Amino acid sequence: MYFFTALGFKAGKDNITTSSPGLFACKKIYFQTPFYGGQQVTVLASVGHTVKSQTPRNGAAVWVEGVKASEFTVCVLEFSYGSNKSLEVNWVAFTEKLRGSQIGSTPLNSWTTGTECKRIDFQQVRICFPK
């Protein structure tokens, strides 16, 4: 397990093990120090394999649930046969919108029943250069 903390920003990585059947697992992650001030905490996560392989890997879905000032739950679902091994979950958590970023969400129907596409329009971006 690895953690990095700065004011209003935390990052880390942890291993999560999926196993057959289902190739699904969740793990509760606790921040070393909780966020203070009552602001909403946003957590972004990604997943990768910890063991190098010569064969191509199947994809995996990762999502977070139950985000609180002191913890969140990360879940992983591997596709196809999966690895039946540890996956590495990398995450960042923050309470303030990072300068120049745009954060939002859009709902999708159940992704297990087929393909769904949605258009996401970003706010107009203004770039200012110093004179």
C-alpha cells in the first residue's frame, strides 16, 4: 500500500485480488488522515495488472463507492477469464476542483446489457497567457 498526502489532495495505490467465479472484488480504502472541512471528496481510480505477461490482458472495470472524508470502497470486475491474481488500483482523492480541470458525471444504463454512447459537452475552455 502506498499513500501521498498534500493539502486537499491524497493519492495512493493498493492491491485487490479477484477470483473465479465472477472475477469481482471490492476493498475498503482508508485515508491515512481524513479530509476536514466538510467539503465533498472526489475519488478517481484506475486499475492495472501487477504481474507482467507476454500475453495480452483482458480489460477490467473499476469504480468507487461510499466515498467519505475518511474512506472509500473500490471495486474491480475483470472481463473474460481474468487473471485470478492481484490487480493494482491507483487512486487520487481531492476536495477542490483542480485548476483547469472540469469534473462531472453522467448516468448510463446497465452496461452489462450492451453498448451505450452518450455525448459529453465540456464547458468552454479559456486559456490566458501572461503578457
